[in-house]
Amino acid sequence: MQLPVALRRLAYRAAYRGLQLAWAVKPPTKSGVKCILTDGDQILLVRHTYGNRRWDLPGGSPKRREPPLSAARREMREELGIEIAEFSELGLVHGSRRGRRAPVHCMQAELSAPAITIDRGELSAARWFLRTGLPSDLGPYVLPILSRMAARPAE
């Protein structure tokens, strides 16, 4: 049985606040995964129900000993209800936010009109944007990761 959306959102926000407090005491070195999901000239961006709530790439944190590729697949299944078999790995983007060192594994997948069902507890919105019409309120990793995709040689 799943908790109601309002309670799940509250739990995500409380957990995020707890992590922020823990990071203030001891900044972790924790990797993450972010996924560029494209459908032709469009890119999927999401808004989380916790944190800064800007438009961001879907993704998350690998579980203990979980390879980044497996984490990307799991996060897309959990957040968006989609199965992605084929990802291209774009390498790492390094960043630091609020004293937290955060290397992010970047993945990319081309989708064709996927049916997306967002987890309303974790995400408040998911929307396709044209690459030339991205919103101004982007999360800090979006543009550095998109530049990785743009710099990648055509196959």
C-alpha cells in the first residue's frame, strides 16, 4: 500500500531537509545520475517536490554498490514509469552545491513518444521542451550536462 501523495511529498521534503543538515556537519562525496531523455528535438525536464524545485533533468542517487547505469534505469522506472534499455554514457560532470561535492554520471537516451507516468510524490511536473526553448529557471546541472551531449561526436 502506497501512502497518499501529500504524505509522500512531506516525507521527501523532510528527508531532504535532514540531508541538508547532515551535509552541513559532514559534506559527503556522493555521486548522482542525471538523464537526458530526448524525443527528436525535445528534452524532458522535471520539477521535484523538494529542494530548489527548478526544472531539472530526471535522475537521482545510486544505492550502495549500485552501478550508475543501473541507478539511471531504476530512477527512470521509479520517477517516470518508463523502462529504458539503451543509454549512452556521457561521462561525469563535477560540481559542488552547499559544501556537497557532487560528481554526476550523465546518461542519454532517445525515446519515441514515450508514455510517461510521473511519481506525484517525488515530481510535481514533467514536460517536454524544445532544445531551443528551455525555461529560464533551470537546475544547476542542466546546462553543463546538455553541453556534454552537444560536444559528443555523432555516431
